[in-house]
Amino acid sequence: MSADLSPGFADPVAGAQACFRAVLDAMARPGRVRVVGGVSGPAPLCNAAAAVLLTLVDHETPLWLDPEAEAARDWIAFHTGAPSGPAAFIMALSMPELEALEQGSDEMPETSATVILQVATLGAGRPFVLEGPGLRKPEVLCVEGLPADFVYRWQRNHRRFPRGVDLILCAGDRVAALPRSVSVREG
């Protein structure tokens, strides 16, 4: 069986820039769903997760890949050259234990991990109410595919602020983000 080395962005510079703007906007406006395009990700990755990986990960950025996504390893390595190791980015198909990931420090919170989490849907499913920086009023984000105890797990992560993990949710060709500064409750 040969590895899937299908193309990345048709126009790597413009595609990565557009995806970066979408992710940056999603981080600045937590809970708002953005569309990213330009990449057909290899199974089991959705197109949004593939685009985010090509945009944020490179040969200097350690990546931990969920064992369930092993089939995409060659494609990711070919397009990004990302090394394995203590990861700056986590590509997960199910919610990892956030406490086990790099949390950063009070002096250097930017050294924490960012989880790219593939979920079933964004914009439908269980409602979550988000509050915090970037939000003038509470925002509702509907997600299908988060664990039943997500709110509890996220509250533990949020309490560590300025340390903690940031989360980029991906489904189909859509992304939304939960920076560690945002609080989450059931909707």
C-alpha cells in the first residue's frame, strides 16, 4: 500500500495566508465558526484539520499525531517536515488529557501546546456558552464530538490562565477556536 501524498494547497502561499487569517480570527473571536479551504486532507483528517496543519506546522514545529490518525503521517511529514517530540501542536481525533500537555509558564505562556481537535460538526450539536476576552457578550458555540465532561475539563484548563492549552476545533471545512482565556459552560 502506497502512502497518500496528495497535494496540499494549490497555491501554498495564498492558501496558508487565508487559513492563517481564518484561524487568527477564530482565536480573536472565540466561538465564531470560520471556513477554511484549499486542501483535500487524507483520511482520517478532515479538510479543515489538514489546512490548519499545513498552515501552523513546519519543520521546526514539533507535532504529536493521534495514533488514530497514523494513516495521515506520511502526508503530514511530506508537506510539513514536522518532527516528533515534546509537541507545540497536537493533532487529535479525540480529546486528549489537557493536563498532560505542555502548559507553558507564567513567564512564558506562549510555550504551551495548541490542540487541533477534529470533531464531528461545528455549528450544530451540543451548545456551549463562551465568555471572556474577544467577546463583548456571551457567544454560543454548538459542537458535536466533544466528550461529555468537556466543560469540567475546560474549566480546569481555564483556571491555569495565563498557562494552559489552546484549542482549535475542526470539522469538514470549518474551524472554531477556544483560547485558554475563555470560560465555557453548558448552553
